[in-house]
Amino acid sequence: MPEVIFTGPAGRLEGRYHPAKQKNAPIAMILHPHPQFHGTMNHQIVYQCYYAFAHRGFSVLRFNFRGVGRSQGSFDHGTGELSDAAAALDWAQTINPEARACWVAGFSFGAWIGMQLLMRRPEVEGFISIAPPANLYDFSFLAPCPSSGLIVHGEKDAVVPPKDVNTLVEKLKTQKGIVIDQQIIPGANHFFDSKLEPLMETITAYLDMRLANVR
């Protein structure tokens, strides 16, 4: 699992990169939760997602947003972090010029950043949005949402009430040409404490379903 350092808009960004064996393998990027609430690229959910994509033949990148770990800069309330994510995807594409596709996954704050990146980068063909904070941030930029993806959240989420995620999903489901798959993990809170296994089973089942349709 090579450590990588690449240039972001606010200085050096630190990441971990798993290169795929195949030259034209798809790229996946995993975005971590809120930097001011202990969010890092080593968060358990980020780590597990990273390996879920790696085991399915993706070249995968996870990295620390500015001001986290050894990444330079300081927290920028989402604006700078979106620029970091764009720079990270640029770096991954430079390393993988023949990549046939790209996916973005994010947890909480990372889900919000990932969905914004989706709007800016037409090459992103799939997303996994874990506990998107629909009550804390404005998701109205998803008009229209350009790609199909999975939105998964906990039934007992006290940070982001399920009704707010439902409202977001219902809005997205009215759009033609994309399919939004919503999954609710029974009994799970925002952090999926003791529910990591059903969360990852849901994510890997969705990935396998999407990848089966590609081949």
C-alpha cells in the first residue's frame, strides 16, 4: 500500500494508493469524513471501502484533506476540500491515463464533497454516498445528478435524520436516465458503530451488481 504525496491547491497532500494490475482498470477515490471531527483517510469506513474497490480490480486512492495528517493547509469549510478532491482525481488520472472509468465514494462530509465532484467531472460514472449530511449542507447543486449511485445511511442516525436523506433521495429519483439505489442499515447510527459489517456487505453487493453489468 504505497504512500503517495501529490500537489494540491494548498500544498502537499498525503495519500495511500493501490495500483491495479490491469492497465485500463477503473479508478476509485475514497473521501474521508469531517476533518474537524477526527476524519482522516485511515477512518475505518474509508479504509474498508478502499479495499472493497481494490479487491475488485480498481486503482484506488484515499488521501487526507488539507490540514489533516501530513497534508498541508488548513480546514476550508468544503471549498478547499473540493479543490483537494479535484487535484487528487487529476493525480490519479495522470498515473492511469488509460483508465476506462472513475468512481467516487465518500462518508459524511466526504459524501458531500464527492457529490460536488460528481457534478464537475463527467467521467465519474458511479458513486457511493455513505450517510450524506443532507441536513447540514446544501445538496441542491445535484440538478441534475449526472450519475447513478448508492446512497446508504443508518436507520438510527441522530446526526443526519433519515427523513432528510429520504428527501434528497426522492428528489434525485425523479431524474431520468440515472438510478439511485437507497439502502438503510437497520439499527445503525451515523458512525455505523457495530454495524460496519452490514454496511460493507451493502456496499460490496452494490458494487458487484454494477460491475456485473459492465463486463
